[in-house]
Amino acid sequence: MTAPGEAFGRLLLAEWTKLRSVRRWVITLFGVAALTVGVSVLAANGGSTDVNERPNFVVGPDGTAVTDGMEFVHQPITGDGSITVRVASLGKPPAERQASGGLAGSTLLPVGPWGGAGVIIKDGTRTGSAYASVLLTPAHGVRMQSNYKTDLAGEAGGGPRWLRLTRSGELITGHESADGTNWRRIGELTVPGLPREAQIGMFVSAEPEMRLLRQAGGTSVGGHAGKAVATFDNVQLSTSAGPWRADVVAMPAPPEPPGEPHKGDEGPQGDMTEANGTYTLTGTGKIGPEIPPDDMVQISLFGVLAGLMALIAVSVLFATSEYRRGMIRTTFLASPRRGRVLAAKALVLGAVTYVVGLAAAAAAFLITQPILREHGFAPPAFAKESLTDPAVVRALLLTAAFMTAVAVFSLALGTIMRRSAAAITTVIVLVILPVIVGSLLQAAPARWLMHVTLAGGFATQRAKPPSDTLVEPWSMIGPWTGLTVAGAYAGGALLLAWWLLRRRDA
């Protein structure tokens, strides 16, 4: 008597033998890799950017692209010290509240946590210099931030709010309080590049108000600089207080294209008034990362869509060819438990697809990254991506998993429909049509479409966070969400195929 495990092992071997014995299937699997790499190389050669030549950013302490603009009221500090204030109010100036308009039919993009009013210690007033701050934001509560990347969340909600920033040695500590008596620590951190002699004080900034319009397979992003007004009172400086100085930390104006007249500096314009110990600051600008939404890893994997077309065909044929030639009866005579046959096919096809997909994705990434850097996708605007970066590793592994899910779904649909042409066409439509429709829709319905269709799995290619500003609709959802959707399609189709396989005549 054969043990169940041994019998299933033989079934796996039999399905593997079938897959590798058909020469055109093997050639097609190599074609999957060739298409993935080849189309990715073509896409890399076809794209370019001049963002480093006409930057809208400055370089931060770690050499990456950042933006740094605010109204800064400050005085010098040497060594240890602290500043405590109460942010009594934070809002928009009256004229700004009444302003409206923008792209017709557009949607207002949500603002991040990188603008507000609070206290800061900074290496002078130069844009891009090292800093640490505690601030009250309009929509994200209290935050403690440093060097344009670190962002620690405090309590949610609005003001008034007491804020305190303390430097002791190399440590910067942030506290907040609702009443000025009971204090809560937000966090403690070190700030690389912050010198012993620095500037400490109050600031106000505001993220730009951006609007997005998606139509006709493209995206348009427009907007204007945000402006905020904040009042501070109960200002306490632990060191000997001197006169406060108000400065505008302004981003430099980008160079105009050749042949266009000089437009002047369009940097943030600030303002500060003081009356009876209450300071009113008006300013604009954002203090935080300035990362282009373009994802170099996603661009490197552009050819996955082409590779999937060949993969879908071989996956469907792996199921339907036995029905067309009547071989399925022989298979079921040798293994009467039909569910095991389907499971063996899925495991064999899935394993082969994952290996091929991972190898193709890794090769495409390694070949296209130097090409992309030559075409302008280079530091400081774009980080130099490496095969050892966790986000890159995740993208490659999940992309291979997505290709596996599509292959298994195609196998299951071939088993359900038993017609090669119909099954192949159906899967291709399910993959391609949502991409086309999603690129024509506004952000909300396009995002919903990616949550409920197989095309959402393309989000596995992204190494950056989701973004609404790219034309690819899958860029609006996260990679794990996309893989979950694709996995649900594959799992659901397999269950339906198993149920039908046990009830229908061979």
C-alpha cells in the first residue's frame, strides 16, 4: 500500500514531467523572462527627467532631496538649553481661507505632517541644515521631527497646545502638554550634523495645497503654496534670553528654462509681530522630504506586464491541453482523487513561475538601474537603489509572488472553462482592462478598482509608499494589499475549479 505522502510526491513528479516535456511550454517560460527583462530595458531607455538639473529641492544633511521653508523667529544657543511655548492658535490667514479654485474637476490631495507651528533648534538659517522640532500640525496632531525624515507622533487633536524642546548633550527631547502642568514625552533622539552653536526659537510653516486631476490616461497636478498664521505665548527660554530675530528660510528659485525671462524669487514670504509677550507668525513653506513620486524599482519592472501575457498562455494550456486530447481521463484513472491532481498542478506551476519570475525581476532591476541613472533618475533627487535594500527585496519577492498568483489563477480558470482561447482571453482582459479603465478614472474610484481587481497586484512592484499623482492606478495602493487581492483571486478560482472538477464528467 502506498503512503498518501508518497503518492502525492509521485503525482507532483508526474505533473513536473508533463510541464518540462512539452518543448513549447519550456520555451514560453523562457520567453516570460525574456519579455520581462527586454520590455523593462526598453522602458528604461525611453524615460528621462531633468529634476536634478532644475531642482525644486535642496540637499539635506544625509545628501537626499528635501524642502525647507518657514518663518523662523530665533536666537543663538550654545550647548544645553530648552524652549517652552504655548501654541495658542494655528490656522490660515483670512485671505487664504477665502481663496478657491484650481483645476476644474480636480480633487484636493491630503496634506502630510510636515507643516505647522512649534519650536525648533536648527543649524543656522541655511536651507537644508540639520534641525529638530516639536510642532502642532493642522491635521496630524503634535509631531516631533528631525532632519526631514524622522517623524514621531504625539497626541492627536488641535490646539491650544504647550510644546517643549530640550537639548542635553547630544540628546534632543520633545514634550507636549494640554495645560502647561502635566507633560508627556513625545520622544528622544540625536540629530546628526547639529552643532553645539545653533539657533533656537519658534516657527510656522504650511504644506502646499495640491490638486490632482486624472483624465485621458494622464495626471495633472496643480496648486499653490500654503500659508499659515500662528500665535505663541508663554514663551520661556532656559538660557539668557536676548532679542528675537525674524528670518524667512526660503527655498531658492529653480532656474528658468532657456529662453524664458527671469521671474524672480518665489520663495516663502513671512511676517512676525509681538504684543505683550504674544508672538504672531505668518509663513509658508514645508520642512520635510521632497521625494519625487516616480518609483525607480517600479520602472525597472515595467516589463512584468508583457511577461504575464506569455505566462497566462502557458498556465491555461497546462490545464486545458489534457482536456483537448482526452489525456485527463488517463490522469484521473491513475489518480482518482481529482482534487490532488489540481493541487499538484498548482504547486508545480506555482513553484516554476516563482523561480522564473524572481530571476526575471532581479535581472530586469540590475540591468535597468544603471540605464535609469544615466537618464537622470539619480541622486540627490532619487536614491541609488540597491539589490540589498529591504524595499527592493520586498518588491522583487512580491512581484514574483504576484506572477505566481496570476499563473495559478489562469490554471484554475483553464480547469473551469476547459477552453484555451476563452480562458486566455478572459484572464488577459481581467488583467489589462482595469489598468486602462483605472488610468481614466479619478483617484477614489481608481483606487477602489485596484482593491477589487486582479490588476491591483501590480502594486507589488513599488518600493515607495502609495501615491495618487502617478498615471498607473495601482500606485495608489500598497504592495501587500495588491498581493492580497491577487491571492484572493487565485485562491477563489482554485476552490471553484476543485468544486467543479469533482462534480463534472472528465
